[in-house]
Amino acid sequence: MLEQGEETTMKFTGILAAAALAVSLSPDAGKATDLRLLASWDSSFPPVGKVLTAFTDHLESNVESLSIKTMGPETIPPFEQLDPVQRGLFDMLFTHGSYHYNDLSVGMALDTLKGSVADLRDAEIISFVDAQYQEIGMKVVAVLADPRGYQVVLKDELTGDGLAGRKIRGTPSYHAALEKLGASPVVLPGGEIYPALERGTIDGAAWPIIGALSFRWFEVADYLMRPSFGQSNYLVLMNLDKWNGLDDATRQQIEAAAQEFEQMAVDQFTEIVESEEAQLIENGMQETQLTEEQAADLQTGWFIGQMNLAATVNPDKISKMRELAKEAGLSYE
């Protein structure tokens, strides 16, 4: 017998499937330029409210007769969004590779690499990642990169010994990086970080560089460890059948506009990060610096940890990705 929530979910999925079938039977379905996009976060998250909104506006301004409607995690939970886009219930997805790495891990592994998205394209890494997504029915339309990546917030400043002896919250992908600096990683959900910092059960937390402000961690942590490490690559994906159903001119216009915006996104992410940092400092936080050697160890640990985790899912694909990155000088090995 279904619980109430499961029954509701099945009814909702049935409605979506019926709607998708109706669209697919439309005589103009193959030429449709009205697209439904799922986002893994709501519009209060700056990468959605500022960057994604600007991206969809840019596409609509540069692609003839294109309209994109964005829906967020209130429609489908973020960790469950890949499947309905694969099945064509929605057309596009704005997400991060870590949200579906158990299905395909190459998107998450992008966060370990050096260089801009343009560098990754020149090294044929983006085309390689796109080919892997196409195998599961998705198309990589754009990679929107925040070059500042990830950070650690701390209750106490650094004293020269890295993070030795400190308990730092971090999901498994952070563990190798944290351990490189002597920390003891602690796995906690994001919602438990504030009270854990407040009680002193952890000494700090690893997290994307965007987000500490909205969580108000400045109330329970006094320091921002610098430099940051890695980079955050947000993916814009499209259902492959929907992509192939567009006419050649529309596909070309989308590709041109999307790649043009990839360069613009860096400036937008930089502005968001600088604004958040300024507000965190206004609220009493200070920067505390790693040595050059420690910063290099942190980057290497991040690369190794993320790549090794990704390889547990797709070993051959990750091996090829590492090979391409090393040949282009974009890896940390």
C-alpha cells in the first residue's frame, strides 16, 4: 500500500507523462522552441536568480522564437531531476554533476581541473563530457563556471599547521583535500552545519564559496580560509531527443549563444562571490591564509579525492578524462 506522499508523487508523474505524450504527438513537436527547464535550486540562490536567469535571457535574445520557462526544486526534488529530463518530461536541466554522479560522474569531475571553460573546450574535455551525457540521453548545452570553487569556514584562525587536529565538515569528495591539511573530516548534512559550529562539535566546514552568507555562518564562525580551491561547474543539460528534434539553425544559434555566455558567466560569478565576501567581512568574518605549500596540497587533495570518487562509478571514463586533462596541462598530477 502506498504512503500518501508516494501516491501523490505517482499521480503527479502520471500527469507529467500525459502532458509529455500530448506534446510529442503534436505535429510541430520536432520544431518546438518553447522549452521547460528544471533548476536544482530556487531563485533565491544567486547562481539561479542571477546567472541562470541571465543565461536564459541571453538565449531568448539570440535564438529565434525561443522561450524558456524555468521551474525549481518545488516541482521535482534536486537529486531526482535527471530522470524526468532524460524521459522528456522536461526539456532542460540546470544542475551540478555531484547531484547525479551515481548515474554519471564526469560532470562532477570537471570541478577538479585547471583552466577556463574555453580551455576545457580547446582540450576537447567538454566534447568528451558531452559524449558521455549523450550516452544517457542528455546533451551538454553549456558549462557555467564559478572559478573560485570551494572554501572552508573556520571558528578559529590558522596557526601555521594547516588544519591539523581540527574536525571539519565535508562530504566524501572533500575528504582527501581536508586530510592533506591534517583535518579529521566529519560528514554532516548542510542543515546541521550551523548548530554544529555553534556547539563546537566541528571546527569548520567545507562548502561551495557561494552560500555561507545565506546560511548566516558568520554568526558561528569567524574566519574564511584562503585561498579557495577547485571550481564549481554548473551544467545546463537538454534532453537529447529534444535537442535532435530542433532544426539545424536553432541548434547552431543555441550553441553559439551558450558558448558566448560561458565567458560572461565568469564575471557574474566573480561579482556574486566578491559581494558575499564583502558582506561576510562586514558581519565580522576575517580571512586567514594558508601557506603556498599548504594551498598546493589542498588543490592536489581536491583533485585526487574528486577523481577517485568519480572513478568508483565510471572508471574508464574518468581515466580518459584525466588523460585528456594531463595532456593539456589542466590537471594537478
